[in-house]
Amino acid sequence: MPAPENNIVPVLIIGTSVVVVLIAGLFFFVIVYQRKMIKNQVALRRLEDERQQELLKAVISAQESERKRLAEDLHDSVGQVLSAIKLKLHKIDRLSEGQNAMLAETRQLTDECIQEIRNIIHNVLPPVLTDFGLVDALEALCTKMDTNTPIQVTFTRKLTNERFASAIELTLYRIAQELFGNAVKHSEASAIHVELARNGQTLIMSFRDNGIGFNIDSVKHGFGIKNLRSRVQLINGKIDIYSKPLSGTITTINVPLPRG
Ligand SMILES: Nc1ncnc2c1ncn2[C@@H]1O[C@H](COP(=O)(O)OP(=O)(O)O)[C@@H](O)[C@H]1O
Ligand SMILES: [Mg+2]
């Protein structure tokens, strides 16, 4: 009969091995499971991002087509009626040989009203953008901002007067509108410089103000900046905002142009 302690050694060895194998198996299982979970989460997040992107795309395109419809409706309905009224008033004025002061005032009001409607239409969808393209439209927007605000606005074009895909033109125009809005509302700038350039297959718009700047990390992000990022993403572009308190803000947008 072997001594009882001699029997215990192999049992201990086997027992320990089984426990080690079990623990190793458990570890392996936990690691594999965790990896799978992480993989699933990444896939889920990507799916969510994609869905959000699609949703955003749909919202922006619905918003744009609604704006287009509104601009056309305003032009065709109210615009036409006002023009007819203006014509009739002109005729009446001629018949009364300019003797009626109230008529002159009414003509003046009608002119103002037509101008207001035109301004609304131009803000909603500027005809210069659809007819002449981004380069001219941006220049016209800069001239308008220079005239209508105390800020000195300058524009430089470093490209020929070419046309780009309408999504790119509209997106960059809307971005410029938002950046002007932000500069006027928040920057206290005295000067703004806008530049549009083409470098090979990249279209670059830069927008610089000499205002108070802001801290991008700590500022409360409004919809404006979020919207800019989404819009740029939708045309596969890249947006960089450099801003420091007291040293103004520079926003640059790079958009790849399709070849051909
Ligand atoms: N050009 C700028 N100069 C200074 N501050 C700015 C400028 N642009 C944006 N900001 C700051 O960033 C914030 C977020 O801007 P935005 O997302 O467009 O929202 P909103 O314009 O509705 O406040 C603004 O409230 C403002 O504090
Ligand atoms: Mg804003």
C-alpha cells in the first residue's frame, strides 16, 4: 500500500490543472465575449451614425426644396400681383397728372413692398446663385454685407468663374450665410475677409473675422456650428474652425471636386 500523501500529489496536480484550465477557459471566454460585444457596439454605432446621416440628409434636402418652392411661389403669386398693382397705380397717376399726393405715397409703399418681397426671395434662394453660380453669388453676398453692416467685408476669388455641382454651390453659400450671421451676432469684428480658391481638385472657402473670437471647446454649441459640420459632411468636405479669444476666427472648408 503506497503512503496516502503519495496519492494526494497526483490528485492535487490534476485538480490544480483542471482549475487552471477552467480559469484560463473562463478568461478566454470573457475576452472573446467582450471583444464580440465591442465589435457589436462599434457596428451598432456606425449604423446609428449612418442612419442619422441619412436622416440629416433628408431633412436638409427637404428644407432646401421647401425653400425653393417658397421662393418660386412668392415670386409667381405675390410678386406678380404687386407688379400688376404698381402698373395700375402708375397709369392712374398718369391720368391724374401727378396731382394726387396719396397716390404717390401708395406707389411708394408698393415699391417698398416689392423690394421687401424681392429681399425675402433673395434670402431664401438667391437667383444669382442658381443663375450665375457660387463665385458671383458669394461676391454679391459680401458686397451686400459690406453695404448693410458696419463691418468692412472684402472678397478674393482665386479661381475662374466656373460652376460646380449644385449641392456644393448651395452648401458653401448656406455656410457663408451662417458664418456671416455668427460674425455679425457674436464677433464684434470690424473686418471680414472671404476667399474662394481652387487648388487642383479641391475647392477651398475661407472666412476670417478680426473679432473677439471664442473657445471652441468650451462654447455652448448651437445648431449653427452643428449644422455647418453636417452640411460639410454631406458633400464629403472638411471644416476647420480656428478661434482664440481676442484673436478672431478663421473657418476653412475644403471640398473635393469630382474629376471630369
Ligand atoms: N465668429 C464668431 N466670433 C465669436 N464667437 C462666435 C463666432 N461664431 C460662433 N461664436 C460662438 O459660438 C457659439 C455657437 O455658435 P452657433 O453654433 O452658430 O450658435 P448660435 O449662433 O445660434 O449662438 C455662439 O453662441 C458664439 O458664442
Ligand atoms: Mg449661429
